[in-house]
Amino acid sequence: MSQRKLHDLFSPQSIAVIGASNRSLRSGNVVMKNLMSAGFNGPVMPVTPKYKAVLGVLAYPSIEKLPIRPDLAILCVNAARLPEQIEKLGQFGCKTAIITAGVLDSAEDENELKVLEQLRMFAQRYGMRILGPNSLGIMLPNIGLNASFAHTYCRSGKIAFVSQSAAVCTTVLDWANNKGIGFSSFISLGDALDIDFGELLDYLSRDPKTQVIMLYIDSVKDTQRFMSAARAASRNKAILVIKSGRSRLGAQAAALHTGGPVGNDAVYDAAFKRAGMLRVNDLHELFAAVETLTYANPLKGERLAIISNGGGPAVLAVDALLERGGKLAQFSSATLAHLAKVLPVGWSGQNPLDIIGDADPSRYAKALDIVASSGEADALLLMYAPSALAGAEATATALIEVIKQDSRARRLNILTNWMGEKTAYPGRLAFSEAGIPSYRTPEGAVGAFMHMVEFRRNQKLLSETPSTMDEPIFDPDGSAKAVLHQALEQQKMVLETHDAKQLLQAYGLQTIDTWLVPNVEEAVRCADDIGYPVALKIQSPDILHKSDVHGVSLNINNRQELAIAAESMLARVKQAFPSARMEGMILQRMALTAGAQELRVAVITDPVFGPAIFLGEGGSEWDETKDAAVALPPLNMSLARYLVISALKTQKIRDRKLPNGLKMEALCTMLTRLSNLIIDCPEIARLDLNPVLAAGDSIILLDVNMRLQNAEQPSVQRLAIRPYPKELEEYCQIKSGTRVLLRPILPEDEPNHLAFDSSLSEEDRYKRYFGARGQMTHEEMALLTQIDYAREMAFIAVDEQACDNRAILGVVRASIDPDNLEAEFAMAVRSDLQGQGIGKQLLQKLIRYYQSTGTQTLSGITMMQNRGMAGLAKHLGFRVKFELEEGVIEMHLDLQSESDNKPE
């Protein structure tokens, strides 16, 4: 559906209320009152056959009798009447509707079409956009629109709030009005039959009135759209999200509430982090995070300084900070000496700065000035416990004036914690009105600071340049993946280590040689031949979850241990799985893995986000939601490193300091190659690697359990994030005879792309950027190299024989609008290689790509001096227009028209 059609939702000029009523406490009455009282300037047209007027406004008996086509219709009728009313609105030309009623899937018409199906059918037929069903409505205070049946209105501000729950909407409204916090948009999504989170994120990310986006999510339906929109929006706006259903029962309840699928909460968490969003656990945290991110400057670092008039509360703050992984600022001896000169004897002498209970505003101000001027802290928490010697409000008012006048203090992120209730509240209120975040408790203040820290870390993850690794080992001739096809043809839906060995090794994943033996006697004889220590496991197609309790025994050192382990394991397996078919035993030689650390890695297909990679430690009782860190593929070395660090920080894995234990680069390489395997093989439904033995540079998959499925959709469609499109790589030859690789850009290309950009002549840079500009920053280069392949494309021409800083010869890039209607391109070729046909090859490739994706138009703008670009565009079929007044050349190509000239 088109983003352009959301215009009528956010900027309606006329509104119809279907089912308007004069009876109080009816939704049609409340909606009318809200519309009339908020100050909407356009006509409001009640539609009802029961009244001649509603609230003094002339009413119309039916939709057909309306004098004009409404831009927006609000339906306040019961579910059974909705399809008929939506069809009439569509026929009348209305393009946007809000449905307040809830709709049950069981409600069917005489043709046995469910209400929801009918609504969807009519919306598609007439090109209508629907907000709801079960929507509270929408508020846009900047234009005086309250198209809702909420109990109160919202103030104007810079926060956009989108919620699936109407009850959460009303709760947030009450809190925000009490805090004096306003909104640019306040949207109740309801059951999201049509308009969903992804589309609203796309719209709000472009809304100049919105600074922060808040989301309350029960479930996500269009996962790829959601992830693409969230990743794009979070690059320039803070996105806070609260997700219900952290427990399994809660997730099931949330699914019943919205009709969405039940997803794994740990996977949701990984998705939010990958998209650069900040997740909070409850409404209290959400309110605190909003207040912090609304008022605060972007955090430059993570060092927190604390100034308090009491030691106990300051210690509570430090404990909370360290428990959440925060950093306490460390002051130099020179800074501490400066502080000692202005603070009384008995002060703490270190951070946190306890400036004693009789501290007055001037003492706070002196300490604040020294901390701000030291450059040794990035944020400052001012704490106050009630004191008879210095009033809460007076101290707050004095510090507000100090902060306003001290430019160095304003560079810090300042938070305040005025503890207490009756005496402290006026102080907190004064800070809030001054735009300085204030909190009731030390833990609340530190939690708000850590929201800023976590948001900063998530943002860094979006722009971190991954290290390069050896070219991933794929399956060039498809022989390894033939193992999967053969197994599926034979209805063999579970592959063990020896079955999957060829496929795993094709992707650079190391296994150990295995021997299948029929019984205990043969196992002992085989182990004598291959040498000890060995691992032993049961081979059975009926045991899908291997564990140390049932089917695996490691580090067997001699014949006696082997015989005992085998008999014991068979007995346990028969007891646990009485009907299991035994196909024999598998031996593996363990000599190469002495001193290794045991890990567990699993790939589980989540019903919402598709395949997800779980990293933890092995064990008989393993709950992937609680015992593993999670990441979504595709992974590169940087994202894999983030997954490992996350697992270590949360103690999902522990560095046991074994002789040949964890080595970051080796583990990340294995995870990246595992990601490549999952991307290429949609036939893999689940993969359990338990254990994975980490021994320095060697990562060995000791036991593999691979469950298969008949792949019904391509790999790209089952992944939440589109992977690198390797299929778009191709070679060409330029005029000099050099063989050049044309391929999509990668995040790892950042250093070489910076070298390419810097190599352009001043004239070419002027033409490319429409003016003089300096060298690109890391953040700017990250935006150019870490692209979302679902939203934009950049092709580079690479000379694989050249040294790194000369490898990139040219680049063409284009981004599309969310509706895939138009792509806007830009191109540059290395200054010393122009005239070699590189630009033509790149632009032709871009044209072919966007033709294949169904994009309607490719357009570009260049400076009047760049006649060469205009000539190339005209040669390739673009309509070229010289805008003399603006000094630019416009280029447009209709990609889907048969009559247009096609690229040669």
C-alpha cells in the first residue's frame, strides 16, 4: 500500500463520522465531542439516520448523501456493519478510514467470508487505507485533530507514540499530561489489518515535527518491512519500544489480543537491538526513557559522575550503575585536588562526590563547575536528599540557573534525583519545566542514564565497520547442498553429524571424523583402532534433542569406560524413549579437542522473524530463551563479535580460561559461516550444534542435529533482514581490457570506499556533492556502505588485482521510496579512469536491477557542468531536462514502459 495515501490520515481536510450519536458514552458521541473540541479547521460530517444533527452539527442519513468526499472516515458502528460501510466509502472515493470496533474472526456473512477478509478485500479494491480495527483513533495536536474516543487530549510536542493497545494509549496520555510532555502524533494501531508499524515508522521518520518515536508492540506481522523501516528511522531518531509477552503465556495472550503469531521474546529483543531501537521492560521504564531522551543531548561517552548531599543514596546509585554494566567516571588527582579546595573536610574524596548533608546551592555549583571543566565525565547525576538546611525547590532553582549560564555544564548530560515526596516534588517539577530530567529514586535515575548508554551502543552497532575475513566458503557446484535434496527425496528429515559433514565442510565448518558401529562390542574394537579419548553417541532418527543425559557421552579414555558408558547410555535412552529405533552408535576421536571449552549453538526458526542464531553453553536443561544470546542473520564479523560479547556480558557463556579456550576471531568466523549456511539453505528448519568445542583457533562441531523442511519460499523471503545479494555479482571488461567485478557494496568496503572518495578530483567532488566538501567521516561512510538491500542498492566496480586503496573504480547508488515507485540515483567514477566505460556499465546494471524489482521510475539530478553524465543518461534512454533557473540537469527513465529506450 502507498505511503502517499497516508497523507489523508495525517493531513485530512474533511472528516466523516459514521455512526455519530447524541447519546453520551457512545463512541460516536465521544469522537464527535473530541473532534469539535480540539480545534480541527475542516468540515466534520456526522453520518447517522437517527438524528438530524449531532452536537449541533447537521447530520447526513447515509454516506451517499454526504456533500463532499471525506478525506478521513471514522467508523463507530458494530462489526457486522463494517464491510458494507467500508464498501460504500470506497465507492464514494474516501481513501482513509479509522475503525474503532473490534472484529471477531468468527463473524461471517452469508457467503461465509469473514468480516476481516471482507474489509481487506474492499480496501484493496478501492485503494483505501484502514487504521484498526479496534483502534482508539489518532491525535495530531499540531493541526488540532483529535480523531479518537480517548478520555483526554494530548499536548503538542516532538514525540510520536504508536500502540497496539488502546488501554496503554490512555495510560500514556494520563502520564504525559501530568508530566507536561507533548506529542507530534498519537496513534492507536489496533489490530493492524492494513496500516502497520513498518509504514508508520517510514512516515514518522520523515516527519520534521517528530524527534522521538515510542512503540508499544504486542506482535509484528510484516517483519521485513518492520525491520527495514526501523533500521532506517533509528539512524536519525530515537525509537523506544516496549514489547508485551516476555513470558510464553504472555506472548500467547498478546497473540490473542492482536491476532499476530507468537514469537520468541529473545528473538524480538535481538531484532530490536539489530534495528538500533531501545527496548524497555515496562511502562515505568518507558516513561523514564522518554523523559531522558527527549531532554538530553546525544551521549558522547559513558562515564557518569555523581554529586550528592548524602553518601547512602550515592552508593545505591553506584550499585545500580555497575549492576547494569555502566561506567563510573574516574577523576584525576588534579581534579580531586580542585574539589578538595571547595568542599568541606569529610567529603568522600572520590566519585561519587558526597558533598555532605549541609550542602547549599553554591557548594553544588562549585562541584558541578569543576566536574564539567575536567573533561573526565560525560554525564552527571545530581542527587539531593531532603535537608532542613537547603530546601529542595530552592536548591533546584539555583542549580537550574547555574546550568543555564555555564556552557561547560550544558555540554554534559545532566540528570537529577530529588528524593522524597512532599518536600522533593516541587524540585523535580522545577527541573522538568526547565527541560532537565528528574527522577524519584537513585535506581530510576541510573536506569534512565543506562537507557541513554544502551541507545548509544545500539546506534554504534548500526555504524560499526566489520573486519574483513577470508572469502566465505560456499558450495559453487551445488554438490554439498545435494545432500539436503537427496535427504528430502528420501523423506529423511533429520541429519546427524556424519550425514551433514559434506555440507558443513563446504561452508568451512569443521567436524570430526565419525564411525558408525552396530553395537557395544564393535564400538570398543573401533575405539582401540582409532585411539582414545573418544566421544560416543546413540544414532536414532527418533531422538531429536541430543543431550548429555540421553544420547551423548564425551571424553571416554579407555575400553572399560567405553563399555560402561555405552551400556548405561543405551539403558537411559530406552527408558527416556521406549519406542526409539536404534540404528547403532557413533564414535568420534577427541584427541584434537583436549582443553577445549564446550559451547552450544542452535539455529531456530522463529515464527515471526525467521531463522535466529542462539549462542550459549551446553547442558541437559537448555531453554534457548533464557540460556542463550541471540542474533538474526545475516552476520558479519562485527555482528558476530557483538553476539559473543553479549553472551559473555550476560554470562550465557563464560570464558573458562582453559588452555585452548575461547578465541574471539575463531568463534566469530564460525558464527559468520554458520550464518552463510542458513542463508543459502532454506531447507534447514532447525540446527543444533551441541557441543561445539572451542579450542583456540579450532572450532569443532562435535555433535550436529539438523532438521529439514520442504522449503516453500526463497531464502530471502524467510529472513527478517535481506542478506548480501551475491547473485547480483557479475564481471565485465572496460575499454582498457581490465576485467572488472560489478557487485553490491559491503560494510567491509568502508576503508576502500573512503580511499575512492578521497581520490576524486576537486572538480569531480564538486559535481558529485553539488559543492565543495571535506573528507567523509566514519558515520557518513557507514551510511554509504552499510545499506539495507531491501531499501537501496549501491553497485561498485572493483579491480580485484589492484591494491586495496585503488580497488574501487566507480560506484552507482540509488534509494527507493517505501512504495517502490521511484529510485533516485547518483554516480561517481574515479577521476583518472573516466572514459573507460565504467559509468555506463554501472548505470546499466542499476537499470536492470530496478527493472527486475518492479520500480517504476529511475531519476537523478546533476550539475549543469556535468554534461558527460547528461549525455550518458540520454544515451541510455533517460529523458534529460536542463533547468536553467536552478542550474541543474534532471534525468528520468520510465523503467517499466516498453516504449522507452532500453539500455544497450
